[in-house]
Amino acid sequence: EANNMAKKEAAPQSGHFHAVRFYEDDSSLCRIVGDFLSEGFPIGQVAVVIATPAHQQGVLRRLAELNLDAASLQASGDLILFDAGETMARFMVDGMPSQERFDAAMTDVLERACGGRRDCTVRAYGEMVDLLWQAGMHAAAIRLEMLWNQLANTHQFSLLCGYSMGSFYKDAAYQDICDQHSHVVSYEGQSARLH
């Protein structure tokens, strides 16, 4: 029962967008991420990508396909790329995310993305949870999702998480991940509310 209460307490807030995309291949993932980020630029939102180098390059290719100049977006600070493994190393302690270190690291990332702008909302894509899940560190991945949900109480961001479908072997694991998200994103890029 305590575990269920913890899940409910850390579940995404009703107005917060914390989506999950279960992907079969890198190209569909990068297309969805690029589309998600591109929707924010015209309304003044900035973008953060916390991904592997290969996925960073795929997202940049997708932005180019959408006629967006990623180099200009990066130069202006409207698009910032972070390596998922290096970023995660900033807050992992003994195989689990430290809340204090996570808050400090991600607050730094979000503030850097906003660059002092008022009423700044960040669109972020992250796959640190997927790296944990693929390494068999399922409890750490769920804990990281909870920390993102808690951070949403003090910071404005929309977060899209990516999980490789090859990493899922049990329905219970799939449900545990969905419980930490407000939306799931389909192959076509459509988001559906989970809660």
C-alpha cells in the first residue's frame, strides 16, 4: 500500500505534460522528438535534448527536414544538447538517482536553457531513464521518473521520455512506466492522456 501511495504522490500533475514514447527504431523516435521540439519554437519555447550522441544527430537531422536551422537555434540558446550518460552521472549515487543532486543538475539544465528569460517553458526530450532501464536498473528508472514529476512542481517544462520497446519483457513493467507519465505518444506522434 505504501508503494501505491508513493506512486500516486509522484504521479504527474494534471497540468504538466510528461509523455512517454515507446519506440521500435531510432528513425521513428528521432522524428517524433524533432516534431515535439519544433512545435515549441514558434511559441517562444526553448528545447533541451538529453540523449545519446546518435539520437542527438537523428533529432538534428529531423529538425533540418522541418526546415529549422539547428546551428542557429543552438547559437541562440534555443536548443541545447546534453549527453544522457554524462548528465546522469551528475546525480547517480550507488546506482540510484539522488534527489538533491538531480534537483541541482536539472535546475541547472533548465535555467541554462531559459537563459534568464521570464515565463520560460522548456520542451525537453530525455532518455536517461531508457539507459537505466536497458541496464536492468528498473527501480532507478522509476525513481528518476518520480524526480522529474516532483521537479515539475517548481519548474515549467514539457518532457518527452523515450523507451526502447526491446527493453520491455513484462506487462507490469510497461504499466509502471505509464503510471509515471501524463501522456503516451503514438508512432504517428499523437499524444493521448493516460490519467
